[in-house]
Amino acid sequence: MKTFQKHLNEKSKDIEFKRFYDEEKGLINLSLKIQNKRTGLGLSQKELVNKAKITQ
């Protein structure tokens, strides 16, 4: 059975796969930074979207 890392290494040889994977990884990292900052400020998701004047 392959480990996830071995599978990812194999798939990453495909340039298009790697480009999409890296893009998604960047979006996940951004999401985590926003969540950490929001919770650090003691804001709920609803409070944050209200302050940002956007929808959830």
C-alpha cells in the first residue's frame, strides 16, 4: 500500500496536477491564517463577515 506522501510525489510529476495542488494548498494556508486571526481576536464568523461587509 502506498503512503499518501509517496502517492503525492508520484502525482506531482504531472505539472498540471502540481500547479492545481499548489494553488489549493495556498488557499488552505490563507484560510487557516484568517481563521487563526479571527479566533485570536475573539470574533465569530458572523461577526467577521459583518465587519468586512461581505456575505458568508
